[in-house]
Amino acid sequence: MKTAQSYYAGKINIGDVKLESGECLSGVEVAYERSGPSDAETVLICHALTGDQFAKGTASEPGWWSGLLQSGGYVDTSTYQVIACNVLGGCNGTTSSLSRNAVNDQVYAADFPQITIRDMVNVQRLVLDKLKITHLRAVIGGSLGGMQVLEWGIMYPEFMDVLIPLAATPYVSDYAMAYNHIAKSAIISDPDWNNGKYTADKKPAAGLAIARMIGMITYRSDHQYNERFRRAASSGTNSEFEVESYLNHQGEKLVSRFDANCYLTLLQAMNSHDIGRGRGGWKAAASKVKASVLTFGFSRDLLFPSEDIAAFTAEVPEGRHVCVDTIYGHDGFLLEFEKWGHHIREVLQQPMKIS
């Protein structure tokens, strides 16, 4: 009989971490959320670019995936223990550009070392080791989170039964990197950038806001924008169209909760994503996956086309691909759970693989 459901959000120190680059981070802290019965099978959730560890959240403050993670839900938190970590380099409590360098007691800022998706996954594994979790029922994540899921399956192939990456291809395309480059350029061109040594009261807000606007255009489809706004004028007095007001608002929201150096760190980590790097190509890497794989693509996804995700699924020993028809494009993995959540529930309910 499983213990009663519990909820915890806090930090854990995992000690020193050696990065792929060879650099070492001292005293790494990771912010995480843990919900569900503590003795149940564990599901690890990996978040997207500007996400955080609050995937489930609470009744008063629902998390960004609360529509998927809930008692009796598609990922049933009365059946599974669910853990989500703020990624290495994020700005919600995990060691990042906002942290102090133990060597010189100075805030890292732009001097935070370059990290990769593999570094993020290695840190998550160290967290699970500290929590004495030796096996996962599943690893689930979308976008940047989906990239982590793919790396989990290759770096630690025996550690989980099921991999569920959403809206993530086996490598980031040059087209996606081109958008990331524009976003990065917007930040470092801001007059207040100051080579990344900005202060809290004088930071590259305009550049970060523009970077977010660029992202918002790629996260949704042209069809969704056209259907939503229909060339309507804003109710303000500055003669803006609603679509302009919307993008301005999204930029301002991110500036209020995110750090520009962290944003650049995570964009660069995303650009590094290629499961085939150093492994003989992505197809060879895919063939090493041992877990069952359920992948999701979303129609009209500009950056991570469903057909490219399906090509990866065809290379794993045991995989199934679902293409979700949606007007939302890439952001489909955050919406319309009724269209695709049941597939996740079904694969989690299948008998555990016996090694």
C-alpha cells in the first residue's frame, strides 16, 4: 500500500559537478519539486526553456503542467511520485549565472560556464542519487525538456522504463538556431547589456523582451495568430494592433521573472543539442535506447517538425509516434491535454519491462 500523497518544493546540494567542457562547478544546488506517494514508482518531468521546477504546483498556485499532473489525471499523482528539477543554468534556484562562484565569491553573471543538455541530465541523475531513487517509471518533457528526455535514454538507458519526449527532434536544426541567434543578438545589443555585468536596476530589459517576442512567434502557428487577433486594434491609446500589445506583454512578463544571462545560457545549451554528437550520428544513438519510447509531434510546429520526430522514433527498438493536430504549433505540448494526455496514461499503465 502506497503512502499518502505529499508535496515538497525546495533545494538539494549535490556537490561538485564536472561539465562536458571539463570545467567544474562547486557546490551545485538544484531546486526541485516532489509530489505524490514517496514510495511509488517515480516519473521525472523535464521543463522547457523558460519553465521551472513547478510542473504540478499546488491548488492555489497550479504548475505549468498541472493539466497533465494531478490526482486521477493523465499522470496520476496518487499512483506515481513525480519529480521536476529546475535545470542547471536556470534562474529558479538551481546553480546558474545568478549564483556565486565559490572560487572568488563573485556572482557568475556572464562568466557562468557553457553547459549542454547532457550536463543538465547528469545533474538530474545526481539529484536522484541523493534522493535514493534508483529507477524511473518514465521521463517526460517537452521542447528543451524533450531534448533532456532523449539524452536520458542514451546516457542512462537502463534507468527508466519509458521515454516520452514531446516537441523535440534528435538535434536542433540550423533553422531553429537561426531564431536563437536573433534572440541572443537582441540581448547583447541592448545598451544595458554591459558584457553581461549588468545590475538588477539596470539590466538589458528591452533586449530580453525582444528575444521573448521572437520566441513567441515561433512557439505558435501563423494560423493561431491570425485566428486569435484578426487585425484587431488594441484598446490602448497608442494605435497598436492587438497582436503588438500581446507580444509586448509577453516580453514584459519574461523580463519580470527571468534573467538575461540565464536565457543566453539555456539558448546555447539548446543549440548544442544533438544526440548523435560523438556517438556516430543520431541514428546510431537512437538505436542504443532500451526504454519504450512514445514521441509526440505537433502540427504546424515551425521549429521541431513532427516528421523529424517520427524519423527518430522509427530508429529506436521500441517506439510509437503520435502527431497531434493543433493550431497552436510548438506550444501544443502545453495545451489541449485532452487531445494527447490519454496516450501517456496508457503507456504508463502498461506492464513494467522486465530486464
